[in-house]
Amino acid sequence: MSLPPKHLRGITTHARRGSLRNAFRYGVDYVLIDPSSRISPALFSRNRFNLASVYDRDHGGAVKAGRGVDWARRVFADRGVPLGAHGRILLLTQPRFLGYVFNPVSFWLAYDGAGALRAIIAEVNNPFDERHSYFCAAPDFAPIDKSHDIVADKLFYVSPFQDIAGQYRFQFDIGSTRIAIRIAHENGCYKLSFCHHLLVLFFKKVHIRPIL
């Protein structure tokens, strides 16, 4: 069954810990879409101009030459993610508004036929038209929930204030009524990882709604 596009209005929090502390937060607008769906509300379009739109070329593969869900499907298959015949892939992303977008991170969500979240691709962009994608999965592709702490080495330049060093720790709490994503950059300043950069995306039920 196709999922109609959903508008998620949430809060992003950036926080720096350690000897230099700083934190700020701001509102963000994301959409959660089924890239295989043809459902197209009046103010939202796929691969064409509208108030809000998502283009395949903006996601999956090289910047400005993306292949959309076909790319994500191949990555999940190559990794051996057990989606089965009735699995589906959703995309959580910031849409273009009137053709313009700045999209630091999007998430490809891979669900099996029973609705369990088996793997995620975090698609990270920097201001220099570069991209790196981080594959996230629990051991043995167990269903991902907020108890999982998924670690990946940082391999990509995203900010002049952060070195390409250390690790990312991903935590995902993704449900039908609440979405919270936590990304901690631990750069090895302290043994107990007190020095890290934290990105939190949080969406509440009251802000998850269909696009008109």
C-alpha cells in the first residue's frame, strides 16, 4: 500500500560539549515519502516544480545526479538487508521550497514486510556539493529502535569547525507518532567521549500531517 506524503515540522538542536560549549536550536520542515507512490497532493510534487517538491536527482548517488530509490534499493540489497518481497523504502528529507533547498542530511528507511525497520542510510551533504552516505544497521539486521547505538567512523568533511576524525553515533526512534534522531560526533577529545557534536531531529505527532 502506498504511503501518502507526510509533512513533519520539527526541531533541530545542535550542541557542542567539552571545553568549548555551545548550543542552538531551530525549526525544520521535512517530508516523509514513499518514492514508489504516485500520490501527489496539490502543493507537493515529485520531479517537478511546486511549493514543495522532491527530485530523484537530489538523492541517491552523486550530488545533482542522484538515482533516487533505485540507488537505495541496490545499496540495501548489496548489504543483504532482509526486506523480503513486501518490504518498502521510505525517504525522510527536507524538500525543495519553490525550487530552493539546503539539505544537510536525509534518511532512507528500509522496512521489511512486517513493518520492522531493518536498516537506514544517512545521506549527508556539505556546502561544497559533496556527499557521503552512512549505512546504519543493528547486528544481524535486528529491527532498529531507540535502544540501538550504531557507530560509524566519520569519513566526510561537513564543517570548517570539525575535523575528519572520530566517530558518529546514531540513535533512531522512529514510529508512527514520534520521530527522534540523534547523531553524536565524538572526536576523541576525552576518553569518555565528553567532546562531541550533537545533532538531534525531533518530530511530534501533532506536527505529522498530510500535505494538502
